[in-house]
Amino acid sequence: MSRPAPAPAAAANDPLRDALRAHFGFDDFHKGQRAVIEDLLAGHPTVAVMPTGAGKSLCYQLPGLLLDGVTVVVSPLIALMKDQVDALRARGVAAEYINSSLDPEAQRAALDRLAGGATRLVYVAPERFRSGAFIRALQQVPLALFAVDEAHCISRWGHDFRPDYTRLGAVVERLRPPRLLACTATATPDVRDDMLRALRLDAAQVHVAGFLRDNLYLEARLCANERDREKRLVHFLTRGAGQSGAVIVYASTRKRVERYAGVAWKALGDGQVVAYHGGMDDTERSAAQEAFMSGRARVAVATNAFGMGVDRADVRAVVHVDLPRTLEGYYQEVGRAGRDREPARCLLLYNPIDTRVHHFLIDQSHPDPKALQAAWHALRTRGPATPRQLAEAVDALDGANQAETVLRHLAKVDAAQFDGGGAFRAHPDAPPDVADLGLDLAGIARHRDHEHDKLRQMKRFVHEAGCRHAYVLRYFGEQVDAECPGCDRCDPDDDNAAPGVVFAPPDEGEALLIRKALAGVARAEGRYGLRKVAAMLAGSRAATLRGTGLDALSTFGLLKDVGLDCTVELLQLLIDQDLARMSGGDYPLLQITEAGWEVMQGRTCPGFKPPPHLMPGSTAARRVERMRKGAAAEVDVDPEDAPLVDALRAWRADQARERGVPAYVVFSDRTLFAVVDRRPTDERGFLAVHGLGPSKWETFGPDLLQVVAPFAAG
Ligand code: ADP
Ligand code: MG
């Protein structure tokens, strides 16, 4: 796909770009900037959704310099305000900031300069608008533009919710600025809707741009169990794309970090691996950070807290050994790979069982009214309690974490007060019924459902049949207008190129497969783990089932044609789609859910088509099975082929170096061996090789034929 190059004549007459060069010394606009600025200059209310680092500040700074009047920039990041203002002043721009880091006198002086008409841009913290005097001062100066940076802070859906931001809608109404801009890097529809409504931006032009990270290869692998996941990680770090260069491995908890740091350490030896999590003390943590930053350690295994302080631009791979809770989180974390714009690999190792913990934690942090009432009653009648004590006293509470959440909710409406020593006590005048405490019970439930929903969208990313990059862009609301730059679904050489789940109603055969699997889950009555149920459905004669009675059930062997591995995958899929679930505890048991019953009995239709390789007796299933077995084995090269294999490998390495991409981007080993088999001598022969298509012909077809020519069968 090629785009027409801009006509050179147009470059001569581009006043906006001239202004960019004159004021900022930049050559050209980043993706999206021009459109935002043009809309603003034309007087349209505008929203700019671009990822961090895309250059959102310029979208208000340049108009601020071109328009008559003052540009007000609201930003929650006090530390960054000073940096931006210093940078603008260094360019000779009359810029100010007004926030709590200035003493009252300095604030007054800044306001005076503003009133005197000397200021072009003024940065303010949202707290400023608590003051009516400040708003009146702004009413006295001619405004050019009102820009709200980090505008997602206005949404309660976001994790950065800032109560002071909610005032901005009313401020906009009072100031009536001639132009209004909201900037954010968070573009999910929920947050965006909130933002548009709250800032009176319903009629705004929304620009979403720049989310595609075209140097990242995205892949997600389903793992059968924890052992499988560990093996895949080790393979990746020792023989796969993660065998050289800096790698960050993300795990969800402290314990998981320690476990996987151990796995990596065993595989790579001492000195190459550091662990990083919130439970370490400051010296340990900075030592780990320093080792990774300086390059002494190649692999960092970390919770997502890692990354804020680490600014290593040459991270070559990010691996997730746990499912992130949201796609925003995932994308932010993989975004720490390849910031030098060189190719990097992003591998998500996923076991559907993980999501149980996530769903559990979400429920825990959103207590239902029953739990709230029971906790409130206990606190009132039993006297002061710590979260732990409260959790012990109240059955309806799910552990100390939930007790703490409950107490925080109660404290927010002043029903509970901190009592010292980690304990809380009930306010003596507060009413006995939680419903009368002014808690937003419906809001809590809404927020809970919302978080479950976001998790489901994350899960969907793993299973989706289509392009991973396109899925992310769609999620963020950006138009997909480029070819996939690299993902396991689009790469014809990747095992995962076999299509995944399609989220559309299944046909009869597919629905039947899902119902059969559910029937097996139901028959096992929630008394067995996933592996045993799968073995039963697949009709396994292995020892695992002996003595369980599972081999006597009517559902024994119902999915014989599907095979054991694929049945495991199918059951994992049922869990992911909430048709089945795993119980908690040390020996999680597979159970059918209410939604699962509905589907099993044919009352509702599942909303997805299982991937074709799970269909009974499919050749794809056999292929997947073979590939899995073969994956571990080293490739044997026939001695007769060895010279050509070597020649192709050397040529591929040259190509990769020349174009600054990893070798697999040129073509994979699988394609390499297909070339060896076929030894193409012309374009037709070339195109007949699995993994080589017209675009590869364009880039290196004739070149490759030359490499093969001396070896072509005469
Ligand atoms: P964001 O707010 O979107 O995270 P910033 O506005 O902080 O990003 O900009 C990130 C960096 O990019 C800054 O150093 C900025 O000077 C630079 N930048 C912005 N626009 C351009 C451009 N058109 N050309 C070159 N650099 C740019
Ligand atoms: Mg910014």
C-alpha cells in the first residue's frame, strides 16, 4: 500500500508548517497534529486523542502563538507545567503557570501579568477553578483558546479521575471561550463519552491518531497450564525472539514476579535477570532498576509498577505472563518495547484460568449492598475495627481487602472515621441503614460491571481471529487505514495464523460442539478439574480417570474426534466466554455457569464460532497437533540441503540488517525450508512457496531467485 507523495509545490506554500518551523524548529507535523490544529483555527470545538509522546501539547501551543488572545491550558501535572513553560520561555514565548507550587506572591504577580495583557499561554491546575476570583480574573482577559489536557481525568471510568476536573464544564460555560480543545491519550468509548458530555463538547470534531505501533509484533498464545506457560517463556528467552536484547516480563503480583524471575533465572543463569515489585525495599528496587538500565541485567521480571522510572529505549521484547486487566494497560505495557523505533516483539502468554482472579478482585473491590450493610451493622454495634477484624467478624465480607474497600466507601461519606492504629469506627450519628448513608450504591454496581466488561474485551483480544493491531486501533477508536505491520494472526508463517474465534453466531455444527462440551461440564457436576473433564470428553483411557467414575458417564468420549489438547482449549474458551467457570481454592474445579445452562439447553445461542481447528475431525486440528509436537524438536537439515540452507540464512541475515528488521520479518524458518523444498526458478515458482506472496516478490523476489539459482535442480 503506497500513499502519494506530497507534491513539492505544495511544500513551498504551507503557512502552518512554516509557523511550526519558525516557532518550534520541527520539520513537519506528527500524525494527527495538523488536522487538530486546522480544526481549532477554524473555530471548531475539537478533541485530540493521541498516545503519550505523540505531541498533543503542540496542538494547543501552536494555535496559542498564532491566535490573538490568551490560551488557557488546564493540566493536572504540576511538575510538567514548569517544564513546558520553561521550554516555551526559552523560545521567547510569554508563558506562565499558576499552581500551588508558587507562593501567593508569585501567583499574584503571574495574575497581574495576565491582566496586563503580556501573557500568551497560561497553564493552570484544575484546583485553581475552586476560586471564583480566579474565574473572574480570566473573564477580564480576551481568551483565544481553552485547552484541557489529560481530559480523561474528568471521567469516573478512568483510573485518573480528578474531582476538580468535574468543575470544568461549568467553567467553560462561564468563560465561553471562542475555542475549546480536550486532549487525552485514553480514548476508550466510555471515557470519551463522559468527557464529551462533561466538557460540553458534544458537537466536537474528534481526532484519534497515532495509536499504531508499527514496529511491534503482537502475539498472544493460549497456554494449556502453568507448566506450558513456563516452557514457552523459557523457549522465548533462550531460543526465540527474546534470546538477545533487553526484555521486560510482566506479571500481575509480587508472588508471580518472584516465581517467574526464578524461571528466567534458572534458564539464563545469574546476573542476567532482575525482579522488581512493590514489596521490595527502596535500595533493592533501585539496585534492580539500575542493573537493568545500565544493561548489566538483560531481563526484568516486574509488576506493572515497573516502567514509570525505567526509560530504556532499546527494550526488544515485552512478555506478559498474566493477562492485563484492560487493553489500555496491555498497550501501555507493550508500548515500553521498541521506543527506539526498532522492531520489538510482544508476547502475551495466556491461560484462561487467570481471569478468575481478575473477576474475583473486581468483585472484591466493588462490594454489594448486602456486604456493605453487614459490615456497617458490625462496625456500629461492635465498635472500632481494623479491616482484618471486620473481615473476621462479618461472613458476607470476602477477606480483609474487601473489608478495607468497604471501610473506604464508608469513610468517603463520613459514616466511618479513622480511629488510629489502622482501625475505623462508626460515626455515632450516622443512620443504621446503609441505604441512608448517601453512598452511591448504583454507581458502585455500575463501575463493577464496567470493569468486568473491560476485562472481557481484553480476553477477546486473545481469542479474536482478526488482526491484533486492528483490534487495538478499533478499541481506541482510530480508523484502521494501514496494512498490519506484524502480528501472529496476519503472519502466514505463524502457527497462530490459523483463525481464532469469530464473534458471530455459530452454525449448527459449531453450536452442537459447544453444547456437547457444556454437557460434559454439567455431567461432571463441578467435582473435577478442567483436565479431568477434558479427558472424559475426549474419551481418554489414561490412568487419570481410573477410579473417578468419569469413564462411565454418558458424556465419556463425546468429543473423541476433537482430541484431548483441542478439548482443553475448547473448555478454556467456554470459561473465557463465561459459559463455565473455575471454582476457587487450591484444586480449582470446573463448573457450568447459568449462561452455560441456557446455551446447553438450547435456550440461547452462544455468540461465537469456535476456531476451525477445534471442530471434530478437522484437518486443521491434526495440523495443530502435529505442529505442537514438532515445535519442541530441532529442525533436522538433510546434509544435501545444508549448503542452500546456509546460503539462504546468510542472505536473510543480510537483508534483515540492511532493512533494520529482525530476520523473521524477511521470512520465517518455515518459509526458508519451503524454499529449499521447491527451489523456485521464476516468479510463478516463487509465488507457489508457502509464506511468499506478491509483496515479497516486489521487495526481494528476483534477488532470492539468484541465491537459489546455483542450487536449482538441473
Ligand atoms: P504528549 O502530550 O502527546 O504525550 P508531548 O506534547 O509532550 O506529547 O510531546 C512529546 C515530544 O514530542 C515533545 O518533546 C515534543 O517537543 C515533541 N514533538 C511534538 N510535536 C513534534 C513534531 N511535529 N516534530 C518533532 N517533535 C515533536
Ligand atoms: Mg501531554
